[in-house]
Amino acid sequence: MKKNLLTLLVCVAMASASRAQDPNFSQFFASPLTLNPALTGKFDGSFRVAGNYRNQWPTINNAFVTKTVSVDFGIMKNRLADIDQLGVGILGVTDRAGDGVLVTNYAGGSVAFHKGLDEDGFHQIGAGFQGTYVNKRLDVTKIDFQDELTPLGFTGVTSEIFLNNQLNISYFDLNAGVLYNGSTNGYNNFYIGASMYHINRPKESFQGGEYLLNTRTTIQAGGKIPVGSYNYLHIAANHSMQAKANNTVVGGAFSYNVNNNEDDPVNVYLGAWYRFNDAAIPYIGLEFKGIQIGASYDANTSSLKPASNTRGGMELSLIYIKKPTDPNAKKLNCPRF
């Protein structure tokens, strides 16, 4: 019964695509190219690889499983000032809803330029653009509609009509963002950014009609505050708006430097975030040799608790940053959370 209800909800939501919402990560800070195109190339190193996995509401037959991977790096470094950065990146996302009833795949590229505002590079402002190719597939053989329900179960015939059996749609999507980050001494860091997705309002419908995908606007901000010699307090918040839906996540994590080494640190992270009216999100992480691994779990606090058994979703993240090959290269001041 849970599967029937879930697949019905998925179909209804996607048939009215103008109210559809994008996948979201609780560890938004660990998925830079899905958070803000202006974060492309915004790191201290030669290249960055990021991967994310999220399984939301696993007790309801794997309701939503989202995976993403991205690679970005700086280019033309010999032609730019040390305090400037031009970054390019590629991104892939797959999202399975209703145990494969609806499958969405994204593939895209992004570019961003970051301009230093002072001679030390403590302050930068950047802008980025991202273009993606999106494909959505709907498997109606896995869906039970409300009008199929009879006293014997879902044994009737649905009256739902899919125009020309249109169960596969594709379109181009355009996204953009801006970002400012700064530091007062090279050790602390603070940033604020904004991004907009679906700027071109692509048409998205499995049943015909002029259903346009609503734009999604996000605002993110955070900071890194030194605590002692090698430890830091990281705080971050993200607010997104799409149609009438709002999503606000705030929280932070403390990083403890195990080896007391600033240049090659081994950091242990412990923290928590909270998504308003939805979930408490404990977080743990480990960083070593340019690798940062994070794990979080959404403990559902909303009215969906009875159905989810308070299990909102598990999420894993992995980021690898290749350190600069030149030991004398100027260190860039970049956001971490």
C-alpha cells in the first residue's frame, strides 16, 4: 500500500510540473556545483572532485534516491593575477523517485570568474553560469492511480491520458549565481551568495500543455571562525524558494585538528543542521590528505513522522581537492562550508 500511495503522489506531482521542486541536499555545502554556479573553481587547489548520495524516506520504498558527481578546476592561471580565478566544471546528477517510477538525469557544464578586490586576495567577488541537459522518464507500469482502486484492490483501468505516450522528456536548463567571500586576516572566512535555477523556465509535462518549470532562487551564507591554534567553528545557512515552497537549513560544525598541522591537517568534524519544519540533521566528518568525507542523517520532525518512522534520510558526501603542485603558490581564501 505504501508503494501505491507513493507512486500515485509522484505521478500527480510530476503531471503538474509547474509546482515541481528540485532535489535538495542536507549537506548543501558539500555539493558546490548544485548549490551555486559561482562556486565553480572556488577552492584552493589544482582540481576538485565532489560526490553526493542521498536516500530520503527509505522506509517508504526508497522514495527519493539522489546521486551527483562533479569535477571543477581553474584554467588560464598563468594569464590571470594571483588573486583572480577562472573556473570551469562538469556535473552529473541522477534522481530516482518512487523506486524508479520517475528517473531524472542531468548533465551540465559551468564556468565562473572570481575577481580579487584587494592585493592580498582576502576579498573576492565572483559570478558563474551553468547550462544543463535534463532528461526525465516516467514508468507508468509502476504507477497505480486513484481511479484504479476497486474493492479488490488496484485492479481497475485508469482514465489518465498521456499525450502521444509521452513518457520521456528532455530540455535545456540555464542557471546562474553570484558570490562574495572575504577574510580579515587570512584565517577566518565569511561568504554570502545567491543563485537562480531554471532561468529560461523550460516546459516540463508528461501530459501536454504549457507547464513551465518554476525558477528556484537560493541564498547561502556562512563563515569559518578560528577556535584556538588549529581548530575552527564552521557555520552555514541556505534558503531556497521555488513556487510556494520554501526550504531553510541552518547549522554548523566544529573541526578538531588531530595532528596539530595547518598545512596537512587531519580534521574531525562534529555538528548539526536543522531544516525548519522538517528535520534535525546530525553531521560527522573526517578530513585528511585533501579528502573530506561527511555523513548526515535527517531525523524527521514534521507531520510525516508517522509514515517515515522519524527516518528522514541518510546522506553521504565526498570531496577531494588536489593541492597545488607549486609549494610557493599563493593560497586562495575560499569558503569551506
